Amino acid sequence: MDFVLPVLIGVLVACSIYLMLSRNLVRVVLGLSLLSNAVNLIIFTSGRLTRAIPPLVAEGGTLPPEGYANPLPQALVLTAIVIGFGLLAFALVLTYRAYQELGTVDTTAMRHAEPQFDEPYDDLSEARAMRHAAERGNV
Amino acid sequence: MSATGWPLVLPIITPLLAASLAFGLRRWPLLQRSVSILGMAAMLLFTVQLLGLVADHGPQAVAVSTWTAPFGIVLVADLFSALLVVVAAFTGLVVALYAGAEVGRGRESHGFHPFLLILLAGAAGAFLTGDIFNLYVWFEILLMATFGLLVLGGEKVQIDGGVKYMALNMVATILLLTAIGLLYGMTGTLNMADLHIKVAEVDDPAMLTVIAVMFLLAFAIKAGLFPLFAWLPASYHTPPMVVSALFAALLTKIGVYSMIRVFTLIFTHDMAITHGALGILAVLTMVAGVLGAAAQTDMRRVLTFTVVSQIGFMLIGLALMTRMGLVGTVFYMLQDILVKVGLFLAGGIAVRYAANESAYGRLGGLWMNKLWLAVVFLIPAMALVGLPPVSGFWGKLALVRGALEAEAWILTGVALAASFVTLYVVGRLFVTVFWKPAPALTEAEAQARAAYAPTRGDMALMVPAVTAVAVVILGLGIFAEPVLALVDQAAQQLLDPTAYITAVLGPDAVPPAPTLIGGVR
Amino acid sequence: MDSLILRVATRILAALMLMFSVFVLLRGHNDPGGGFIGGLVAATGIALSSLADGPEMVRRVLRIEPRLMAMIGVVAAVGAGLLSVFGGDVFLTGQWGYVLGVKVGSPLLFDIGVYLVVVGAVMAMLLALEEEED
């Protein structure tokens, strides 16, 4: 296992970076989720890979018996999974919304916030003004 | 260690509870707004109380739920973090006040105020935690809230900016998590005070430096350092100005705070590499930021780029690791939070008079009929450049003096040159918005602008908010002495973490002074 | 999705999962389990019935806006921490007492808060996505 896990982490990181280098936003999000899983494995291995007994205190005792596994990395991994899950959910919803609103998942085609210099520049402000005016009932 | 530690807990849970309450009241905008403002005011009160406690009795720490350090999670406040939470709470209050005039019913009913309050809770948590994994958790809470605020409203530009913000910030948090995992693997602890001790005992300093650089990378993305700041100018100008103000003021500063905390408390074993890299990044960030600002011709985007360049200034003191340098860094950071709120909010009022258009060609003519606005804009603008008598001057003076004392000529030269370019940027901005005649408008445009200008009710919220910030910036400049004295103590605590460690682990835990390799101390 | 088999099976499965989620929540006191995992089980059950009967049905059955449920959960969790005021202890320190002869403590309230946050947050996300499709 000492050999397998690092190799697995390496493969996961390599795959995720390959995916994130894509211009396709869906691939980027998939790469991010893969990367967060690789990191969870890193934390898991940082608690040392041992065959050990569960860190449970026996009835009436105050300390767990000798040779117990370190429970902390697992708590950390659990927290990281939860947070990663929340972030991934947001990322997916945002990607979906971006596809709906902008009509593309190609990140180089997303230039609404930073238009190129030859494009009409006040496009940003105008759209905002219309939107806000409509919200305030002035149109 | 205070007995039950409520002064440390209250600044975090007050906004959290207010957020829940504000969400429950989302159908009653006025009530919700009041809860938001009152929550911020209460938070400000608690943070000021905490600052008083820390100033009188030194760093405070509390082991949450009585799991003692270094095993449980601790909350710690030294002067640096106590000062920062006060300024953050003040920022939150100003933004909550101003928001009523700016964000509109739609956004308010979709959770603007809860997000705002959760963001503040996350900021307070990040400033006050003494546990590095907990720092990561607060970062994530903060990130979730900023995601919400950034795309709230769902305009095209917001979604576009949000995508880039999301992607790069997620990479940063994953990097941070990796670094934390590896550091835990090497030291077996997550408590920052304990890490200070354990890091000195590590027998593989090269690996430790690699981990330090991973932390540096993660926080560099968060703080918007060159060359990792691309997400910042891509997204900060897209939400309403009040959200931009909040982001510009707080988010990057939390990255800088974490950097300062980690590179003064934990990674001081190989300063030639880590702090040397920070110096180079500071120089490049200053240059890239001001040049970006000089190249833009849209007020929102110019202001956004000034956020980047100012981060470079803040890092000077950390790169030097001298007392004068850190005084400059801490003071500059504190006042820059206020400066960014002031600039963005005053700018927000200015664009309201131009129907929310912020391109240079569409602005102008406000000097004649909105003189007060020119004044409240000019005060933070002067602080941004570093002109006396406002607060930015003292920060820059300490930074430049620190750099000169350490004989860091390149840092000094670039800081001064970047300040000159900032002067040009701010001058052009001011001339464009206020002195240049207003652009010729068609009948329809003029009507649209009139309909769009802030109403009397809007003004009742905007004016006090913006004026309060300007007054504090001016006050910090004129009566800098007592604040500088506090900041000096804060810098001392950063340089010599004995008090911090004693507060967390007790007096027996403090190790003998570590031997520094290649330090500039 | 309109499937007779799914709808019939869901009626039993969803109810079982909700019951099981409460069991897991309470079991977390001394054994593996707790608010988070219990909340996920409950959310899975509710998500299943939203697949079978549609999101409107779920909203009607839940009665309470999922995001509000999450916020109530936050209040419950923070409130559990605040109970330590009465014991004169540090924030979040467990407080114990007897209710109707059963020993209960503030960690249970905290766990229930976590449960509500998880169910609320997961359902808010899933319902938002499902309603988008219609």
C-alpha cells in the first residue's frame, strides 16, 4: 500500500491537471473534483498507513488501547469531503447557468466581463443600467 | 487565558446568528435590513471590546468546547488579529448600511444580507482561529458566501466573472488543503502555536520549505499576487459596487493576513527562500497592479486593479521581517481596508449619477454640483497614493523607512515608483469623474440618468456610510499616534510569538529562540 | 420521471430511509453515525421522492423552505454551543441534564442542527436544479 497510494495520487493529480488545462468548463470542473479527491488521499496518507485497531475507548476506560489508528486525518478528510461536495455542487450549478446565460462552456469565448479592446466597451454598463432600471420599475 | 473566552467567540457567532435571522425575515426587507445593520453594529461592539482586552492584557486564547490545545481547536486573538476584526466589522457595518440604497429588492430577498453576514462571520473566524485546518474551514465558509454575493442577480457579466473567480479560488483552496495535509504529516499537529515549536524540530527542512511554498502559492491566489491575480480583475467589477467594495476591502486582506500569520509564526526556518520570494512577488505585484490600473479606462476596472497593486505594498514589510517593516504592513493593511471601502462606495454613488455607466467617456462633471462627493472620494484616493495628511501616508512612510533601514533598495525604489504611477492613476480618475465636463447626452439618456440618480431615501443611507469611512481615514491620518503605538505592539508580537504561544499553550511550552538560517532579522 | 415501479418503491423506500436517518442521527451519540451522515440519508430519501413525484410534491410535503431549514439548523447548532453559558463553560462545551428521566446533552441539539443544515442545503441545491429543468 505504501507504494500504491502515492502512485494513485500522482495519477489522479496528473489527470486532473490535464482536465483543468482544457478550455471546456465542464472538464475544468471535473478536474477540480478529481483534484480534491487526490488531496483527500494525501491527507489520509499523512496520517500514516498502518494496520491498527479503532481508536475507541473501552467501557470504563479513559484511554484507547495501545496501537490504535490516528482518527484525526479521517476527521479532516470527512470535513474536506463535505466542503468539497458543497463547492462542487456550486461549481456545477454555476457551469450550468453559464451555459444557459452565455450559450457556451468554452472559457475563451466568455468575454462578457473583460471584453477585448476592439469590442464596444460600454456594453457592460449599458446592460447593467437596463437591468437595474427594470428592477426599480423605471422602464 | 480568559476564563470562558466569550470575547473571542462573540465576534464570530453574532453575525452567524444574525444571518439566520435575516434569512428568516427575507420577506420583510426593512426588518431584514435592520437585523443586518444591528448585527454588524453588535459585532463591531464585541470586536472593540476584544481589542480593548487584548491591548490591556496581551494575546487571548480559548480552547473551544474545552478540548485543550494543542488537541482541540483554539481561538486566539493577538493585537494584529484583534485590530483586523475591528476594521472588518466596521467595514461590514458600512456596507450593510449602504446596501439598502444599492442592491435592490430582488437581491435583498434572495439572500444578500445573510450572505453578507456569513462572509463577516467567516472573516472573523479566519482572523481569530489558532488552528490551521480551522483556517481552511473559515476560508471555505467565506468562499461560499462570496460565491453567493458574486453571482446574486445573475447578470451575464456576473456569471462570466463568477466562473473565473470560482475556478481559480477552488484551485487555491485545494492547494491550501494539500499543504495543510502535508504539514500535518510532517509535524503531527494543526495548532499554529504548536506548529511553531514542532517545525523547529523537523529534520527535513528542505521538505518543509516545499510545503511553505505551497502555502505561499495558495495564499498568493487568495491575496491576488502577481502572477496569480487573474481572477480578481475578471470578477470584482461585475457585481453591484457595494459588493465590489466589500470584496476589495476584505477578501484579499484575509489572504494577506494568513500569509503574515503563517510566515511569521510557522515558516521562519529558511527566510532566504520564503521571504525572498515574497519580496520578489511584492515588487512584481506592485508593478503589474499599477500598470493594469493605468491601462484601464473604466472606473470599476481601474479601482479593481488598484486592489492588486496595494497588496504588493502590504507584502514589503513581511518580506523584510523587521519591526519597522511589519509596522508598515499592519498599518497599511488596516487603512487599506477602509480606503477600498471608501473608494468603491464613493465611486458607487458617482456611477449612480451616470446611470451606472462607469466607462471614462460616460463620466464627468460632478465637481460642479456634487462637491461633497468629490471630497469623500478624494480622501480615500489620497490615502491610496499615500499623501499626507490621510492615513495612507503613515503606512507608506513606515514601509519605505523599513525598506531603507533594511537596505532593500529595489523594494524601496519600486514602491516609490509605483506610488507615482498610482498618483497618475488616481489623478486621471479624479479629473475624469469630477473635473471633466459631463458628456453630451441625448434626451432619453438624460431622462434615464435622472431616474437612476440616488433618491433622497438612498442618500440617507449612502451619505452617512461614505462619510463615516472618509472621517475615519482622515482621523487615522491626523491622530495616527495612538494607533501606530498599537500597531507597533502588534508588530512586536508578530516578530516574537512568545506571548502568542504562551496564551495558547501555557508558559512552559515556549521554546528557546530558534536559530535562523539566512534571515534578514 | 414517470415510472410506476419507482413511485411504488419510493413510498416504502423513502419512509424507510427517513426512519433510518433518525436512527443514524441518534446512534451517533456513542457509535459511528451522527447528524451529518443522518442528514445525508434523509436527503437521499427526499431526493428519491422528488425524482418519483416531482419537486412540487416535495416542497408541499416538506412544508418549510429548505434554505430556511438549513438556517434553523445553524441556529440550533450555535444555540447548542451557547447553552454552555449556563454551565459557565467555554463555548460549545457539552451540557448534560435529564429530560423525562433520559440523559440528554447539548451535543444532541448540535447534531440535530447539523442534520437540518445538511437536509436543507442538499434539498435546496437539488430542488433548484430539478425545477430548472421544467
